[in-house]
Amino acid sequence: MHVRPAKLISSMVKGIVLAAALFPTRALCQQPTQHQQILQLVDQMAAHFSATSKTIWEYAELGYQEEKSSALLQRELQTAGFRVQAAVADEPTAFVATYGQGEPVVGILGEFDALPGLSQATTPDRNPVAADAPGHGCGHNLLGSGAALAAVALKEYMERNHIMGTLRYYGTPAEEGGDGKVYMIRAGLFRDVDVILHWHPADENAVFNGGMLAINSARFLFHGVAAHAALAPERGRSALDAVMLMGNGIEFLREHIPNNSRIHYIITNGGAAPNVVPDTAELYLYARHPFSAVLGGIWDRILKIGQGAALMTETTLDVREVGGDVNVLPNDALAKVAQRNLEEVGGFRYTPGERHFAEDLLKSLPAGGAGELDSTGIVQPLRRPDPNAAAASTDVGDISWNVPTIGFRTATFVPGVVPHTWQAAASSGMTIGQKGMIVAARALAATAADLFLDRQLVREAKADFRRQLEAKTYQSVIPAGQKPPLNYRKK
Amino acid sequence: MHVRPAKLISSMVKGIVLAAALFPTRALCQQPTQHQQILQLVDQMAAHFSATSKTIWEYAELGYQEEKSSALLQRELQTAGFRVQAAVADEPTAFVATYGQGEPVVGILGEFDALPGLSQATTPDRNPVAADAPGHGCGHNLLGSGAALAAVALKEYMERNHIMGTLRYYGTPAEEGGDGKVYMIRAGLFRDVDVILHWHPADENAVFNGGMLAINSARFLFHGVAAHAALAPERGRSALDAVMLMGNGIEFLREHIPNNSRIHYIITNGGAAPNVVPDTAELYLYARHPFSAVLGGIWDRILKIGQGAALMTETTLDVREVGGDVNVLPNDALAKVAQRNLEEVGGFRYTPGERHFAEDLLKSLPAGGAGELDSTGIVQPLRRPDPNAAAASTDVGDISWNVPTIGFRTATFVPGVVPHTWQAAASSGMTIGQKGMIVAARALAATAADLFLDRQLVREAKADFRRQLEAKTYQSVIPAGQKPPLNYRKK
Amino acid sequence: MHVRPAKLISSMVKGIVLAAALFPTRALCQQPTQHQQILQLVDQMAAHFSATSKTIWEYAELGYQEEKSSALLQRELQTAGFRVQAAVADEPTAFVATYGQGEPVVGILGEFDALPGLSQATTPDRNPVAADAPGHGCGHNLLGSGAALAAVALKEYMERNHIMGTLRYYGTPAEEGGDGKVYMIRAGLFRDVDVILHWHPADENAVFNGGMLAINSARFLFHGVAAHAALAPERGRSALDAVMLMGNGIEFLREHIPNNSRIHYIITNGGAAPNVVPDTAELYLYARHPFSAVLGGIWDRILKIGQGAALMTETTLDVREVGGDVNVLPNDALAKVAQRNLEEVGGFRYTPGERHFAEDLLKSLPAGGAGELDSTGIVQPLRRPDPNAAAASTDVGDISWNVPTIGFRTATFVPGVVPHTWQAAASSGMTIGQKGMIVAARALAATAADLFLDRQLVREAKADFRRQLEAKTYQSVIPAGQKPPLNYRKK
Amino acid sequence: MHVRPAKLISSMVKGIVLAAALFPTRALCQQPTQHQQILQLVDQMAAHFSATSKTIWEYAELGYQEEKSSALLQRELQTAGFRVQAAVADEPTAFVATYGQGEPVVGILGEFDALPGLSQATTPDRNPVAADAPGHGCGHNLLGSGAALAAVALKEYMERNHIMGTLRYYGTPAEEGGDGKVYMIRAGLFRDVDVILHWHPADENAVFNGGMLAINSARFLFHGVAAHAALAPERGRSALDAVMLMGNGIEFLREHIPNNSRIHYIITNGGAAPNVVPDTAELYLYARHPFSAVLGGIWDRILKIGQGAALMTETTLDVREVGGDVNVLPNDALAKVAQRNLEEVGGFRYTPGERHFAEDLLKSLPAGGAGELDSTGIVQPLRRPDPNAAAASTDVGDISWNVPTIGFRTATFVPGVVPHTWQAAASSGMTIGQKGMIVAARALAATAADLFLDRQLVREAKADFRRQLEAKTYQSVIPAGQKPPLNYRKK
């Protein structure tokens, strides 16, 4: 279904009323600031893109399979007047939507992939919509929709105010382990970008100025010799034995690598039938560290462990589907602007109903896990990346080594809820998550507006970017020429 | 489709011609003996049931999913005049086909399930018909068809000669790990049987007088606590860790259990995504020993290892789908008759084409694995069960602790080929396997004929049965009340 | 040999000359301050106690076996006029030396135990004095002697200035894993102490204001059943298997405990002969974390892993010689005074010969390990305990939960050298280490002098102590009633 | 002390009386046979050598440390008139004692080493003479003394009857893991021997015609990098981790090697201190199989596992002190003679006191372990080597691939008692063991007498020897040029 612009605006007008109902304090009590117009535009479109986020939440499509989600976002952007280039970088669900022209070029990143097994209704207790089905446990339904909300509002703002410059929305698939952005970088899609803005769902409102963990991943596929496990086990060479011994080797490695490393693996092929010595078996492993250089050293040792396991078992090893993201570089120049804007935007409060839901949900967390509900109303002070902080990984890291990059984290999850949980999936499918999404969209839009209006900011961002990169070279562990692992979620 | 008797006979007559073509030596040079008539009947129907075996080979259905295979055999038996009771013992593909009445009651066992991943064309090199598809690597297509051949010939023989007694064909599903016969025993289907005859494809012609390995099996499903493996691995309790440690524990057990034990396992659930601490993981394990009593002791220790792994990892353990077969008790009284008849029946020779194929096939075996091709022409001397011999397991074991039982092994596989290999699957889909099947059918038919004609044999079989059971009690590891694991091949 | 006071003073006078030769800058250029007298006293006795430190370095006695080292220090203190109470707290080498009376009671801690296997000559390359012999790889020869230097100088200072108060030197054995101080606490020896001062050799000059890792330790002794490993391995129950599986279990635990934890173990009994299934085997394990409360949770899980290993192997587990220290509580009131005094005392410089030695020694460190040699001349700014910093453990921790405690770390080791290495042992046996020791003695003496002279400092120290302890309870993992493990170094 | 011949004979005469007291049935009721004289000579000297066996039992010296035991046996043989060549083959406790000259050359093997940790009084319950001290748990005190008894009696017999030929007693040290005989073979000491006779303590009377397990052994010493395990575990490369992973690798290997293999290991160096990452660690491993050729293949895989463990842990591997014995070849020609003689010699009965002791002792065995006490009175029928039988290893194997060899096993241990247990040590220090020893000496002496008197027997032995060796080549795993591991029991 195509929606005509007129109809969209009409639907947006209705949206204003809805937004007023949903977020009364927000919409009505906004203090007049330099960002008043752009923030009002965001607010007017907020209900519409909240609905979009809910639709994508219901789609819950896995990495590189986000056909409906990607199509929906493309449609929204196209309808709003963006030029859409679909299926870029050999990724069927990747796209670039562009508005305007000339410098500066400011991009906003959108993600929309779900996670396996995290299907969850919007209830405060574990309650899958469908058994073993995917769910938006990382809130990427909000991420992609909130980024689109900011982009569409910005486009309207630029048009109304005749602002020069190019605004891009990057539809980036398969953030969860598929490294979608890395292939998009390799396809040259970020070559002319001046600044990249992004955000990610979280349980707090904060500027996201670098950090995260560099990550490498691969499938370790062992090949042995099958044999009847009762009749002639001595004829077999067990690929599963190799997987087991590689796993053991990894466990023994943990003590002897730097602090703040992470290694985790699953067994994706553990043999076909108990009475057959497995001739293939596979272990799928991620390794992470706050710094890419350190991770490189750990990765070499992991490869040796795989080879040692093969040697021990007279099997052979095939390291497949190597993936990876580098850590996220900070940009202190952009961070200053972002912090100022986020503080201007402020947080939000739960309605009594939301608060009740949140309190119920927190009961499901482990002891000590619950956060402070009122913290959704505040903005955290600006922080430097802390290598000792708990962190995940993102292919935004690779962007940040190629383009000056700054982001936000907003309180879409009930405080205390961590990503990749059913609690996060529940929060992401309701107004609790949508309110956080709107905070992010407002902060993104205000910051992009600043960048379009003040060229000095862009220059400072670039200077800081060069400083951060000093004595470092961007290097992805993904082998040159490797195609996107479009089937990585199909095993 | 129903086939009318007239048509069947007509097709059998054609079969005779075909059999004459396929097995000229066999059909034409048969020396006249007391078994002449029954053996001729088998030969006349041999081509027809060879075709049946080929059809089932093409169906290649897994345990408890043998819908077409079971239906085909039921149809054959019904058409030939048997009364068929379908879907017995809560097993949709189990059936009992009966002819005649009164004593003695002689049963012949039929199996027809295939093995996962062993799809293979009738070529002397690895060549799956369909990738990852099931195949008849244990020759059960021959087993069920050969048993049916014997049964249908016997029915004709009994009818022609007005022989009293009850002849049964037991359609027993899911021999490969599904323990189909155990549930049929529990349903009382063997309660009135005097003697059970059976056979199994092999690479030699021999009486199968007991032996094999008692087997226990179960799924060890561990439950832990999921957590984001990068953000908060310390909050997780890994079910995969429990699986790994259980595996390790099993390996350490191997040294300290009696010789000739076998334990083998696969990992059927090794986690869902590398970045999530797995909250469920599963290990599927078989344990075997020549003697059920010894196996019981080993099984207790395996359970402890599972519990220890749970204790070590703060996970919980659910032992599911417990299965098992006891070892096969010998019956020396029946073995004597069976040996005499098998020697009367004799072996067979390959045609030059078959020999050429067999020689090519043997090249794919590991060094020292090839057998002597001429050995298909001879019958092995009668052996006692040897606990040190390589062996597999069968739910015929459970039959043998409940009814006097004797069997045959015939050279359906090229000598040197072991069951559960693609080489066995190839042999089972062509005349090489069919010739072995006919040897088995002839031996079964001759032996059943003896039992119907000589009540003293039955009495001696029962006396020996009581002797073998002395100081032993039949006990299956399968919990009382457990239903057949109809989905065991669906994971 | 008893040394008469007159003789000691005489030897001290000689010492002054030597000190002047060794530390000319130090002794001659000291700026006049309020601490002038006490610092001069330390300097006068510095050469004598440097010689003492060298003698103890040569003794190199292991924990609870420090008979000669303890006796030497007792003799020095007694000769200087302290009252010595020997063999306290059921520890033959523990002692308390007291001077003066009344309040305040200020204690200085002395340690003097060596480490196994670290025998090393004072050469810049690996060169054991005796193969496999103990060595002072943690510099406790300096620690005990430097503390005695401070104590003897203080006594002279108090006497000359008629200062009231009680000065104690605590001779505390077996710091390295023997928890000597814990038993001394239990014996009530610290009950009346107002403030405890201590120091530890390091590669920098800094105030030691809390931190370190809480530690628990134990021997996990498994009992199985012996059997001939070739004739009847199935009769054996291997205690070594239990040790191996416990080790494996520990490795799998590492991923799922909080950051900054440490677990390390050795196998102290791995079986007697390969052809006998081991009926006993033992694993000796340490676990650590910056916070005692977190460590308690980890310890419970380690115990479960031991129990799981026993369950898996049908062995029994005896957890023996449980030991442990809590982390070191900071005392910010005392830290302020200590920092001021250490800055007054200042660092020191290497002579050209020492510098040459240090440069040679640094070549033996791993890449990136070498420190800045000039850093011995500076004092680090005051730091708060950092749970992410690399750290070891000490039974000073237990003191710090019972008495307000502050310490120093001084640059006795060539910068970059870490404790428990042969490089540390080499540094500790020469002027490089002795110079650092004198810095410590000066800082200790000045701080103790302040405490004796200013009662307000003591009150503030106690107030801060109560604040730090809020909502915490001192609890040692060592079972009540357990005797000191006097033989822990004899295995 | 030197004993003059006259005195020896005198002591032997006294011995006769003692023997008559000890073994009345034996000494008095002997039926007159062709072996009457030689058997009487054995009986006359039996008490004397029983005392010798008790003295060596008390010495209980470990392999290559059997100084007193070897000296005592040398003295006995020298006193009796043998020429003794001491300290042969670079083994201080090895010797060759020779009597006579010319052909045939018949050798008798003597062993005399004890086992660590098996010190045990002659009581029916566990009761070490000294804690952790060695004991004769394999009865080699009887072995060496019984062989000497046969040799001395034979010398007297040859002298009296002017029998030509050379009689040798080989004093072979360190049978228990030291491979003493292999180095003696390499030194050429067996080059001119026609037939070797031997015996071994057991719990039955039988001809020992080949069998046993070929064995390979080695120490796997790993080298890593030490580091403080709390301060900088990431700098360490743990040799203990390598040992643990090698152990794990071995456990996973067990499933995939031929039946009747044995692998067992201990950890001889598991690290020095828990807080130091171990830079050395060692695993000491034996592998066995009934056939040397199969063992060779297993050994290659064990080496790979060691290499894999080194690769996994960034450590290096040093395979040290490689040892090994081949399996014992049968000699059917000699076995026939040996069986006839053993049957002539017969068994023996316990006195009521011995029987009471034996019954008490049997209570300490595991359920089902007790044997039939009357079985000491019978001789087992001649058996072929059974690869499925429980078995140990012996360096007699290496002899048997170089010289026609036959042996005996006699009931020195209470039936049901297995070697390498305290029960075996108890049995070996008392009349129960000595009676078995005398049976062995009688059988050895009678068989040697036959060989000296009948050259045809020797020719047949050699012919059978050549037949057994067909298509086989003697190959020891011990590297050429390696010296005897004289310190192997000192670790």
C-alpha cells in the first residue's frame, strides 16, 4: 500500500492530537528554545512513527530477513519526500534515503532487526506471542522508527527554513551479528558523509560518546569421520569431540586474557544422531574487548585453540563466516553539542498505568536488578568511554572509525531492564518504549539541525575525529571480498 | 489402492519369471529337500517383495513416521489374506497381521524405518539422492519386506497343506532408537506367542542367536538463566556449560566402566545465539553394554554425572524421553534348528555386474575394511554370543526376554560393509541386498514351517528360554506409563 | 647471639657513615621540617637495618618456617629496648614487641616470609642461588626490616622526647597464604590498638589506602578407590578425575562471575603412580574479588563445583585448610596524613651503577613491561581504591576491618617489576630495594610520630573507620577454632 | 657379609627341616617322577630362599634403587657357585649370574623391585609398616627369590649329574615402569640365550604363555610463562592449563581407540603455588594394548593431543623419559612342556591358620572379588593369550621378542587378590606367598632340566619362536641411545 503525501500529513495531524493525549506534558509544556520548531515537528509526527514502531515490533524479523520492516520504513521516507536507494551493498534489506543536497552531509542510522527466541507480548510477565519466535529484545523497532521520525521531521524543517545540506537516513540491516553496516561502508555509502548521528534504546537518557566492545565472530566447523558409534567407534574421528575440546580450550583461555574481555559461544551443530560418530560439528563464537587491537591478540589465540582441537582429534577445521565490529570511537566535539541538546530535550515520566506496569515488570528481574523509575525523567552527565563498564557491540563502531559519529541512549526500557531480554521486548512494544524513542528523535533532530546551521561544529567534529584516530588504523576482521552472511540467522 | 488377490497372484506369476531371471542358480538348481515346497513358494514371490523392498527404500521414512512404508506392507499382507490390526500400542505405524488360528503361535518381526542423513543412490560412491535426507542405511526396507515375503509364502504353504496354528507378522516401527517393540510388548501383543523369528541385514549369512548390546538412552535437558553474554554474563547460568561439563564427565567415566561398554552422545540444543547465555541446552545420550544388569550400574553413574553438571553450574536437569532395549537372549534349542535350515538354504553368488559394483564399493572402505566377496556363498558356523564382539542394539532384545526368539543375519551388504553407512544404504536398494533378503526369507520360512509341524521344537524352545532367564528379570529402563516418543526424529 | 645496646649504638654509628655513603643526597640535603629529628633517627639506623634485610633475604624462609628471620627481628627489637612476647597466637614465629605505655596505641606491621621457587642472586638475569629454593620475591625481608627500622627509630624518638603512648611492632608470619594475622586478630592481639601502620614493597612510592582483593583459599582433597589401572580400571574411582573435573568446572565458572574476580589453582596431589587409579588427589585453590561480600557468593559456587565433581566421579570431597583475607578498607583521614608525610619524605634516585643494573633487569620483562626509572624519585598522588586495578591480597585486610589502618607502597622494585618474580627477589637483596625500604621507614616513622603527638588525628581515624565499616560486618572465611596451618608450605 | 659354601649347605640342611615343617604334604608325599631329584633339591633349599624373599620384602626397594635386594641375591648366587657380573647395562642393580658353559644357554629371570605407597604388614587388614613407604604389592620379592631358588637347585642338579650347558640368572631391576630388561637386551646380554624361563606371582597356578599388554609411557612436560595469578594472569601462559587440556584430550580419545586399550595418567607437577601461573607442569602417562602395532597408532594420537594442548595454551611440550614394553609373545612348543611340568608339580593347600588369614583378607575385597581358596591346589589348563583378558604389562615382553620365552604364574596371592594392592603385599610377606613361590621354583627347575637334557625341545622352541615373529619386527618405543631412567622413582 502506498500512502500519498496529503494523506500522510492528514494522518500526521491526527497524530498531533494523539501525541497530545499520549505525551501531554511533553507536547504542551515545551519551553520556547532555539530548537522549538524542530522539536514541535518531531512531536507532531511522534504518534505516527510510534505506530510504525509497533508494526515493526509485530513483524519481528531477523537479521537480513527484515523485508517487511525495511519496506515499511522505505515507504515512510519515500512518502515524506526522500529519494530511496534500495537493496544497497548486496544486502536486500539495506537502503539509503536522501533528502536535499550539498554540504554538509549528515546521516542518521536506522536499524530494524529482531532477535531469535525473544517473542514477548506487552505483559509484565514472560509471555511469548509465539513460541520460539523472534522478538524485538533490543528495541530496534524503536531505533529504526525513531531515526525515521527525526529524519522526516528534519526534512520538513529544512524545507520550511530553506536549509542547505544533505540529510540521509541509512537503513542498516542485521546489526545483531550480521555486521550490515560494515558491508555498507565497503560499498562506499559513507564516503561523503560529514557526521553520523545514531541512537540506541536503553534504560537511561545519556549521550552515547564512544565505548562498546570490539567484537569478532566466526563459525568453527570441524570435519571428522563418521562411524557407527556402537559397532566401530574406533573408526570414527569425532567432530563433536573437537567442538567439545575447543570449548574446553576457550574456558581455560579466560583466565589468561586481559580484563573486560568477553568470549561466548554456542554449539550450532552437535551431531546428527547419538549412534553415529559426528563427522561435522560446529561452534559459533563471539569474542569482544573494549579495544580492537587487544581483541586481535585474543582472536589469534582462539584460532590456535581451534587448531589444537583439530590436532587432538584428527579432524580438520574450517573457520567460516568471520564477522566483526570495531569499538565505537568517541567524538568529544560532537558529544558536547549532543549533551546540551539532550539536556534541553529532557526525559519523560510514566503515566500511573505505565508505572504500575513497570513496577510489575521489575519484579521479574534478579535481586538488585531493578532501577529507579523516576530516572526516566533525568539526563545522565556526559561520560567518557569506560573500558570497565558493561557493554555490548555494534557495527556503529565501524562507522565511527570512518565518519565523525555521535549518538544517544534513551530510556525506552524500564530502568534496570537490560537489552536482549523479554522485558526489553515488552517495553519496546508499548508507550514506555515509544516515549523513550521520542526523546531520542528529538535529540537527534535538534543535533542535526545544529549541524546544518553551524559549519564550525562540523569542522570541530572532523578535527576531533582525526585526533581520536591518531596512530590507529581501521581494520575489520571480515575478510576482504566476503559477501554479507545473508543466511546467518537461518541455521 | 487396493490390489485384488487375482491380480496379486498374476503379479506373482510374473514375479517368478523375474526371479528366475534375477536368481537363476537359486531358482533352478534348488535341491529337493523336506522344505522344497515352502522354499519354492518363497522363490515365486521373491521378485514381488524385492520390488516392495525397493519402494520402501525409496520412501526412506524415519522412525514413527513410516506411514507409507507401513501402509504398503499392511496392504501386501491384507491382500495375501492376513487380518491386519493397525496403529496398535499407541504407535500409528505399528500393526499386527495374523493368519490362521490355534497353537502354536509363531511370529515374524518386520521393521521398516530409515536413518537420518543416509540418503544414497545405488552407486558405488557417495551420492545422496537428496541432501541430508534419510536413507535405508540399516536395510530395514529389506527387513520388513523379507519378513513379509516369508509370511506370505508361509500362509500359502499352511493353507495348501492345511497346517494348524497362528502365523503373525509384527509391523514394528522405529527400531532405530524409538523402541517401538517395547511399547508393543507392554500393550500385550506378544503375550500368547510361542516363538518369534526375525532377521537382520548383515554382510554374512549366520544364525543370530542372542548377543547385541543392551542400550539405554535419554535426553538430558538442562535449564539455566539467560543473560546478555556481553553485558552481564555473571547474571547468566549457562545450560550449555552444564552440557559441556556433563560431556566432560562422561569422557572421564569411560576409563572406569567395564570393557565393551559404549557411551555416545550428541548435543541437540547447544544454545540459540552466541550473545545470549543459553537458558536451555540438551545432550542426547546412548549407553550400551552386552549385559543389561551391567548397563544398569553404568546408567546410574551417568545420571550422577548429569546431576553433578547441574550442581556445578547452578542449573537444573530434566532427564527426558528415556529409552532402552535389553540385550538379545540366545535360544540354543531354536538356534540348532535355525542353523540346520540356513545351511540347507545356503548363500548366493554375485553376478559379474554385482561383483564389479561390490569391488568398486569396497574401495570406499577404510584400509582393512573390505571383506571377502565369495563369503556371500557360505553360511557361518553357529556361534555363542560373544560379549567382546562388535555389536549394536535392537529392541528385538526386549522380545527375547519375553518370548523364545531366534534370528538370522544374511549377506545383504557387500562383505566388509557395516550398517549405518551409505554403503549399506546403496547395497539395500539393489539386487545385492535383495538376494540376501531372499536367503533370510527362505530361512525364516523353513524354520517357521518346522515349528508348525513339530510341537516338540516349540517345547524345547520354551525350556531353553526358561533356562536362559534363570535368575534374571526382564526390566526395561523406560518408565512405566511413558508413551512412545513419536516425535523423537523431529528434533 | 645477644647484642648489647652499647654495641648496637656503636654499630648504628658506623651505620650513619654507611648511610651517608649510600644515600648522600638523602642524609645531607634533608630540609628542616617538623619531622627532622625522627627522620634523622631513621637515617642513622638505616644501614644497620639494611644489613638486617639482607640477612633475612639470605635466610629466605617460607611461611610459618621463618624461625631465623623472626628470631633476628625479635633480637633487634629487644636489644633496642622493646618487650618481646614470642610465639603468640599458636604461631611459633609470630611475636609482639612493645615499647612505652598508655594511649594511643600505634602498631606497625612486620612480615618476613619468602616464596617457594624464587631463589635468585642479585643479578639482572635469572640466576637462582639454589635450585628450587625459596626467595624473597615479595620483598618481605625489606618489609619486616623497614618496619623494625621505623619502630626502633620511633622508640628512640619517643624516649628522647618523653612522648607518651604505646608503640608496637607486630611480627606477623606467613603473609603469603598462611593468613598469619587472622589468627593474631583472633588471639586478641589487636584489640586495644588505635591505629595500625604498614607498608609493602612495590615499584612506586604511594600511599596504600585500601583496596587489594579479598581472598579465600582451600585445599580440595578428593578420596576415591584405588585399582590397578590396567587390570581393573573399572573397579577404581579416580580422585584425579574429580580434580580434573573440578578444574574444568572452575574454568566454566569464569565467564559467569563478576568482573575483576580471580580464581587460580594448582594440583598438589595428582596421583602416585600412573598404573594405579588415584585414591587421593588434591587441588589447591585461591579465589579473589575486590569485595569480600561478592567473593562469598563466588566461593559458594566453587564449593558446589567441588561437590559436583565428587558426585560425577563417585568420590568424596574434603575441603581442608580453608584460608582467607578480606579486602583492605581505606581510611581517608589517615590517608591524608600519610600522603602529606610521604610527599615530605620524597623518593630517591639510583646511582649510576644501580641504574645500569635496573636497565639490564628491565630487558628481562615482557614487551611493554618496563617502567620509568626516574619514577623512583616521585610520589604518586593520593588514589581511592580502584576495583578495576590489578591487585593482590593481604591479611592486612583483616587488620583493616578491625583497626583504623593506613599504609605505604615504596619503590623497592625496579619500576615495571611486579611482585612474586625473580626480578623482585633480585631487587630486594640489594641497595635498590633498601633505598625503597628507607623511604617507607621514614614515612611510617613520621606518620606514627604525628599520631603520638596529635590525638585529634586518632579520633578522626576512628571516625572514618566507623564510616567505612557501615553496613558491613567483618567475617573471615576461616572456620572458627581452626588452628594456623603451620605446615601449609610443607606439601 | 659373605657366606661360605659349606655354611650355605649347612643352612640348607637346616632348611630342609624347616621346609618339612612348612610344607609337609609337599615335601613328603612327592610321587617319584623323572624330575624327582631336581624337585627334591628345590624343596631342600625352599626354606632358605623363603627367608631371602622375606628379607627383600622388608627391604621393599623401588625400581633402580634395589641396592640391598640386588646385593643379597648376588651374594646368594655367588655363594652357590655362580659367576656374577654386577651393574650391567648401565643399571647399578642389574646383574647376570652364570653357571656352567656351552650350549644350550637357558636363562631364568629375576625381579626384585617394590611399588610406592604399598607398605603393608602381614595382616589381613590395611596396615602399613611405614606410612607412604614402598611395599611388595607385586610380589617381586618372591619372584627374584623363587627364580634364585630354581637356579641354585639347578646348578646343584647339573653339577651332580654332569649336565652340560650354561645356566644364567638375570637380575633385572625396575620391572615396574623402569623397563630394566630393555636396556639389558640392548646391552647384548641376551644375544646367546636359547630359552628364557620366568614366572610371576598371581592368584592361580598356570602356564604364562604370552599375552599381557604392550605399554608405552612418557612424561609430558609443558613449559609456559609464569605470572602473578592475581596481578597479571593475562601475562601468564599456564603449563597446568596444558596438562589439564591434554588430560581432557585423552579422555575424549578413549571412545575412539580399539577395545582393550588402556590409557592412564597422573599429574606429577601441577604447579608450585596457587598464586603463580605455573610455568612448568607435567603429566605422566601409560598407554597399553594387547598388540604393539596397535599401540603404536594410539601413541601417535596421544602425542598429537599433547601437541594440541601446547598449541591451545601457547606453551611448549617436552616428551621425556619415553619408556615401553612390547606384549609377550607365546611359545607353544615351550608351553606344552611347561604345562606338563606344572601339572606334575601341582598346587598346594593352605594350613588352617593360612586359610583363616585368607578368609579374613578376602573380606577386604570389593563385592564379587573373592576367589575360591581351594583353587591354590589346582593347575589351570593351558590357555592361548586372550586379548580380552584383564592384563598388565611387563618387560618380559621385550625378552620374548628376542628369545624363545615361557613362564609360569603361581598362586602366591590369596585367590581373588590382584597385583598392586596391599592385599598382594601382605600375601607376599608370608608363607601363603612363599608356598606359591616354591611351586614356581619347582616348575622352573623341572622345565630347565628338560631343556638341558633334550636338545630337540630347544630346537622346537626356536622354530615356534620364528613362527610367532613372522611378519613382525621387534621395535621398542624407547629412543635409541636413551639411558636407563635411574631416577624415575625419585620424583
